[in-house]
Amino acid sequence: MNFAFTPEQEEMRRGARRFLGACSSSEHVRAAMQSPTGFDERVWRRIANELGWPALVIPEEHGGVGLSYVELVAILEETGRTLLCAPLFSTVCLATNAILAAASPSQKNQYLGAIAAGELTAALAVSEPAGKWDSSGIHASARPLASGGFALDGTKSFVVDGHTAGLLVIAARRPGSMGDDGVSLFAVAPNTPGLSRHARVTMDATRKLSDIELRDVRIPSSALLGELGQGWKPLSHALDLAAVALAAEQVGGAQRCLDMAVAYANEREQFGRVIGSFQAIKHKCADMLVDVESARSASYYAGWAAAHSASELLVAAPLAKAYCSEAYFRCAGENIQIHGGVGFTWEHDAHLYFKRAKSSESLLGSPSYHRELVALRTGL
Amino acid sequence: MDLTFSAEDEAFRVEVRDWLETQLSGEYRELRGIGGPGDEHVAFEARRVWEKHLGAAGYTCLGWPREYGGRALKLTQQMIYFEEYARARAPGRLGHIGEELLGPTLIAFGSDAQKKRFLPPIVRGEQFWCQGYSEPNAGSDLASVRTRAVRDDDSWLITGQKTWTSLAHYSDWAFVLCRTDDAAPKHKGISYLLVPMRQPGITVRPIQQMTGTSEFNEVFFENAHTDADLVVGEVNAGWKVAMGTLAFERGASTLGQQLNFQNELNAIVAIAKENGASQDPVLRQRLSQAIIGLRVMRYHALRTLSLMQGGQLAREAMISKLYWATWHRELGKLAMDVLGARSEIAEESAAGTYDLTALQRLFLFSRSDTIYAGSNEIQRNILAERALGMPLEPRSLTAPTAATAKSPEKIS
Ligand SMILES: Cc1cc2nc3c(=O)[nH]c(=O)nc-3n(C[C@H](O)[C@H](O)[C@H](O)COP(=O)(O)OP(=O)(O)OC[C@H]3O[C@@H](n4cnc5c(N)ncnc54)[C@H](O)[C@@H]3O)c2cc1C
């Protein structure tokens, strides 16, 4: 029984922190979020080439480094702390997980090597305009063609980095099927005729979301990842893994909000004393600490489960997502409150975290959705 | 990160589980599920026998050094023991104050003679202790204690009043915070005395709680005696020792209680499934939230356990009391809401007795969780000041005026 990270893992975390301190400062984040792609291509290259994060959880036989989710969780806590703008979450935590879970060995070879090398970014398109993340939210259809292959029709929404990804992994279903049955995953090149995508303006500008329109998009049978109509199971697993990843980011963001709040409270003076000496402020900070540390325990446990225990993951993943979402949102809100008027300005970073907290709360499904998953999966 | 238990730990778990199962299916069958908060008055004599039985079998004080009768087990195994104890619904402990609070305090601060004298009977399950800290005018502000001890030849003479003293009526000994120097600043004139409870100078009067039962008491000292050498640590340096005890109260000893919470939650979930509350959209969310909250508590305990292998209470562990107390209080409310109208109806029993159900006791008793062992507000102060480095609360440093001896008669 040992919950601690190994010295090597701690070193990776420190490396991540050093890098992000230099390459994901407030100025970097603000520049990236105002750019059309939403990230700085040069920073992404360095992440791929120097740090190898895209390759992290990809097994060695597919060109990756074969480390586990435990390392990924440590790194994502740091990227969440600095609001890193990069196609990391979309490529590694969503699309790669889906490919790893669903694809055949030869398909894995085809895509994962390029992803690991940082040459290919990818996005996962599951949710649709209704914003649901269970199988009932998938209406896009995959019509089998007499010539072999499929024709995709429908609209995908809230696709993280969908407007820039070099590969789209799209969930669609057999016409007439319902629920978990009939769902398939397809690897689709974004320039396939009939496919159009456009980035939406998002309140949280640090994470770009796109709509993808599918109008009789004709793809070869080789685009099908895994078994026809059997895609929900691997997709559901991939979404669990993505939830664990998002929870780790949320912990990092919440920690940063706490740090900002405490630093400001210990320096800002009113009524002749620092506001951190007022108990109302101290107690808010104490509650934030409870949120941060308990959320961190949830996140680490989920990271361990992702790496080592599929059965534990079933509950630990939605649990971490529900818990860390609310912890982050509370911390981000209290951070604004503790900063007073300056916390309400565009210039101060508090709103960046607040908006990221809100967008992360609904990404992959709301806390109440994830609580329902916990209820179902614990037999309630 | 390896969250599996070692083969050795698993073997220990099986050993504990089998032993408890055998005992609680046989001779001690009647004791299953008895005792604990809100239920301390039940079957005292039988539980006293159980305590000795536990001691004889080596199932008390598992983490203590061998020289004092302990088994020097590592934290993981102590936790496993507490978990199995709760899982088996073994009776609420009577010796826990000695085992979890006084014992570790003596091991850390006591003299050799004190350790030799007091630790073995605690290990044997023969000697029960109570905690004499709080007074009518010294609660959260514990350093304001006025109960006074003066030296008289070979003994201390103690005069004053303690209150909210849990299990004092069953206890053989108390560890008592006394003022021994009125002139010194208030944290510097306190001594930590070990006092025998059964003597003419001590009167214990039970206080009825909102549960209708009496687990805590007023304790009056009128020239009560204790031996001169029964000061733990230096005379007038008892504050440091008292804070040490509180760290134990807030630390390792809460690790195993989660299985008790799990038993309570299981009972509530079973009722919710039976009466349909689990399909009510709001209650269903709250039940799930409770499930999540308890699991997070466990993950956090596992994490702090790893951090604590080094010995001291890490910053991460400091949130535990506030977290569990708040969670548990919410569980008590959830239990009532799941029961709905039935939450009002107590046990069927002799007319006129106020015999509450286990969940009603949970609901009421959990209101005290956020008060004792450092209230939620005090916990937040501690977190802000010690974990986050925020400014200290303003506090008076002068000692309170000396206690006037009050007899129980005069009080009522
Ligand atoms: C079931 C139970 C068992 C107990 N068992 C024992 C025992 O065995 N031995 C023993 O010695 N004591 C025991 N206690 C007493 C317990 O330790 C005290 O109740 C506790 O320390 C609070 O003190 P108080 O009751 O005087 O409340 P007060 O200290 O008067 O507090 C009243 C309110 O003021 C708040 N408050 C106080 N100071 C501050 C501050 N600085 N900042 C913000 N808010 C503040 C508190 O949080 C609380 O909400 C027990 C209590 C209970 C309920």
C-alpha cells in the first residue's frame, strides 16, 4: 500500500512545472486563446519533441513510451494549473484513448505512431447539439454502402479542438439502432467531402469547441475502428479515462485558485490589516484547501485505477469527475470573491480559471450526470 | 503508487476477520452492533469483559511498541484492523480513549515510570480513561482552563470543574488539564495530570444529551488527589502535551472509522431502495454524493497514510477532521430525508422511554461531530493558519482568574 508517486514520477512533474512556467504563462495563455487555432504550434512541437507527452500512454509497440495514467495524471495536474492551451487533452486524453480502446492492432499502428511523434493531432466527436455524453446522445448515422464503406450523416458538437485536429474519431450509429447497441467509431480525415467543421466562440476561450457537420460523408470500410456496432463499450471506457484526465486538470486549476487567493489575502490590506486576517476570508481559504486536497485524493486514486484496475475505474472515474468539477468551480468562484473588484476584471487571471472551471464542469457531462453514473455503477 | 495490500497485509486481514467472526458468532454474539456514539449506555458490563478478551487476544494497541505490550504493527495493518472491527460490527470500544489518546501521549511525552504503570493495563483492556479538558469557560479556548492543581507534600490537590467529559462515569482514570501557575501567560501555566477517578474528591454527574442518553458528564474536583509524579511532561508545560493528544485525536485514530460510516450508509441505501427514495431524483443525487464523499474519504485516508509513514501529521491530513465531520453530519440529515415521515417514529418500547432508532441517533449525534475534537470553525482556523500560513487569530495571553471551588450542590 503506497499512494505516493515514485521519485521518477515526481521528477516528471517538476519537469512539467518548469516547462509550463516558461511556456504557459498568463501571456502565453492569453495569446493562444485569442488565436484562431487556440494554441501555439511551437509550444506544441516542444511538448511533443522535448517532453514526449503525446507518446506517454501509447504502448511501445505502437511507437509510444508506454508509461501509465499515473504519470499522465501528474502532468495534467500541472497543465491544469497553468491553463495550458494545446491539443493535448483532445489528442491524448480523448482520441488516443478511443483508438487504444477500439482499434485493431494495424489501425493502432497506422495512427498512434504519428500521434506519439506529435505529427498528428486528433479529436473525438461524440456529443451532439443536445450535449449528452451517454449513448442516447448519439444520433449521427453510419449507413453501410453497397460498395463497402459507410456514409456518415449528422451533427457533432462540443468537439474539443475539432477545428484543428488532423484526425477525427467520430461516433455514429447503425440507422434504426438505439442505446448502447449499434454505435461505431470511425477514423475520418477532416478533408473528406461532405464534412465541414467550424469553431464556436466559447466563453472559456482556453478550450476551443467545434461543430462538425456530416453530410453524406463517404468513408471506406477501413475507417471503422474495431467491430461494427460494438463501439459503445470501448468508447465508454475511453470517456472514463478522459474523465480521469479532466479531473486531474481540475485539481491543478483548483490548487492555483487557492494559491492565488491566499497570496492576495495575505497582501491586500483593508481596515488597517490584511484581509487574510479576517476569519470570513480565512475560512473560505480553509474550505478551498479541503476541496483541493480531497479532490486530489480522488484524482490520484482514479489515476491509479485507470492504470491498474478496470473494475475500480468504473466508479472512480465518474466519481473523480463529479467531485473535482465541483471542487474546482467552488475554488474558482471563491478566488474571485476574495480578490474583490480586481477579480472581476479581464486583466486579472481569476476569470480564466473561473471560465475553465465552468467549461470543464460540463465537458464530458455535468456533475449530476456523473453522480448518476456512480449511482448506477454502485447498484443504487 | 501501489494501492493493493501486500500478501502479508491480506493475511493479517484474514486473521483479524476470522477471529472477530468466531468471537461474535459464539460467546460474544449478543454484542454485535452494540455500543458506540449514542449507544454507550448499553451492555456496559458485557463490553467490559469484551475489552479484556480483546486485550488477551492481542487486539488492542496494535501500533504500540512491543516493550509496552503493543505489537508494533505498521499503519496499514492498524487501519486494516479498524476496518475489520467495523465491518464485523464489533461492539463500540470502551478503552478507546486510553488506547488512542492517552497511550500515544504517554509514549511520546511520559516518564518511564508512567509508561510502565499505565500502558500495560490499557493494553490488557482493564483500565478505562476519560479526557478532562473542557470546562464551562474553556471550550474551544482550551488554554483558559481554571481547574487548579496545587502541590501538597507528595501529591497534587485539584479543585475545579470539567464538563462534557465523555464516559467519565465508566472511567478509572482521567487525564486532566490543570492550571498550576496563575501568574504565567495562559499557555504557560498549565500542567497535564493523571488523576484517579474513584476517590472522594471527585463527583461525576451525567449530563443528558439531545439523544436522551448520557455519554458525557460534569466532573467536580474538590481537593481531589493525585501523586506528585503523575504530571506528564514538565510542570507548567502541559499545553504542548495537550496539543500532542489532540493531534492523535485528529490523526491516525480516525482512519478506521470509515467502515462504521460505510455500515451506516449501507443501511440508508437499503432503506432507500426499499421505500423508493432511491428513485427520487433529488435524493438519488444526494445518495450518490454521499457514496462519493465516503469513497473520497477513504482515498484521502490511504493517501495520508502513505504520507504519514514518516511519522508526522502532514498538511494533507489536517483536513480530515473537518471533512469527515461535515460529511457525517450531512449523512445524518440524509438518513432522515430518506426515511421521510417514518423518520419521526422511534423504537417500539415501553411507553414513556425515549428509545431512538440507530438512524435517529446518527442524525442527532452527528451534530456533535462538528463540535468536539476541534469544532469546524476551529478546524478552519487551524487550516488557514498552519496549513496556509495566514495570519493568526487575535488572542488574549493572560491567564483567567483563579477558579473558585464550586461544589455540585452549589451548582444546581
Ligand atoms: C459529544 C461530545 C463529547 C465531548 N467529549 C469531551 C471529552 O471527553 N472531554 C473534553 O474535555 N471535552 C469533550 N467535549 C467538549 C468539546 O471539546 C467542546 O464542546 C468543544 O471544544 C467546543 O467547546 P464549547 O462547547 O465550549 O463551545 P465554544 O468553544 O463556546 O464554541 C461555541 C461556538 O463558537 C465557535 N468558536 C469558538 N471559538 C471560535 C474561534 N476562535 N473562531 C471561530 N469560531 C469560534 C465554535 O466553533 C462554536 O461554533 C465533548 C463535546 C461533545 C459535543
